[in-house]
Amino acid sequence: GGEAFAAAAASASAAAKALASAAEAVDVIKDYDPKVEPRPVLVEAPAYQQHREPAASSSRRASSGGKKAKQQQQQQQQQRKLSEVERMLKGVTTSSGGLKDPVYALDVLRIMNANYSRSELSMILDTVLRAPTKAIREQFVKLNALGALMVLMNRFRRTQEESKLFLPLLRKALDVCLVLPLSKETICKTKTAKSTFDAVLFELVRHSDQQVAEKVHRMCAKYLPEELSKHNEDRRASGLLANANHGRGG
């Protein structure tokens, strides 16, 4: 079992390298227009809950002395130092960074937005990546986490500069995809205004970054083996044709 898995992993790595070297790298989305890339429709769960610390009761406030007031002031100052994303995640995650309960999955997806900083996006992706139970991972899939991830991955590749800047996040987003319990049906039906998720994967399998190409190849080999085989054949045929035309021209 272990030898077979190692051989399969080595084969996937070799195939990804071959594809990346044989084909033109696809690191940037051509003619990308965020105006036609709307936020994905999240499947609604129970009403969104604001995660705030409960306010102290009036009796407690009345009885608190100067020491308690000072402690409260220090806590408020510490809270102000946290960003919106950090405060929200602190309320729904455990000390290890995993989600406390499947009910909070929608809360996390609501803030999976490219307008946040790279460090905040990394924290959001980590929260999904560290989901401690299968039930939580399944809940993310049910709520269309793949759609939210697809929008992020497209935003990460708007320009050559952004493609380099957001490369670590693109890798992490793919790691999230790899841990989620997906299916061929889920992948093929996930789409935005401009493309489908499977089309995005077959673009990324030709990414110049070896880690990106390998992760995508693993996903395609698991969920879209027939489509991947056809894609590889088409790329090889295209490469042979280009070489033949080049030879005739020379």
C-alpha cells in the first residue's frame, strides 16, 4: 500500500513537471475583469451570528472598582489591536486554530474575501485547512466553499505581479481543496461568471510553479482522471504539431 502510494505520488510529480515544461505556463488570467466576477452564492445556513464577548451586567459594572475598570480598559485596548478577521476567527476557533463547530462554517466563508490583507486571507484559509472533523469539512463543501476558493484563486492571478505576490496563498488555497471531501460533480458544477472550476484546474496544471502544478495534478488525477488523460493527450499533440511546424519553417 505504502509503496503504491509513493509510486503514484512520484508519477504525479513527474507528470506535473512534464506538463509544466512542455506547455506554455499559465500563471495569469487573460482579460480578467473583477466586475464580472461576483461573490459566490453561499448556501444559507442558520442566521449569521455576531460573535462578540457578552457585555458586563449593569450590577457588575456598578460594583466594579478601579482595578476592574483598569483591567477592562486593558482588555478593550487589546481587542482594538485585533483586526476584524482576527476578532471573528477568535470567536469561532479553538486554541489550535480549528473551527469549534460546523455551525460556524458559514461565518468563515462570509469573510473569505480578496479585499482582506494577505495575512488575514492566510488565517482564513488556515481555519478551513485545520478543520478537525470530517463533519466540519463536509459542511464547508455544502456551503459552497469551492466557489469562494475559486474566486480567490482567480483574484490571485490577475496580473503577473499579483501572481508572484499571492503565490503562497494560491498554494495554500489548493491545499484546502485537497483536504475537502470533494467530488467530480462538485468540481464541475462550481462556476463563476467566466469559467468553471475544472477549467481553472486545467489552466493551473500548466502553472510555472512546480508546487502549484503538482497539487493541481493530484486533484485532477483523483477527481477527473479521464479529463486529465485527454488534456495531456491534447497538450502532447499540440506540442508535436508546433514542433513539426517549427521544423518545416526552419
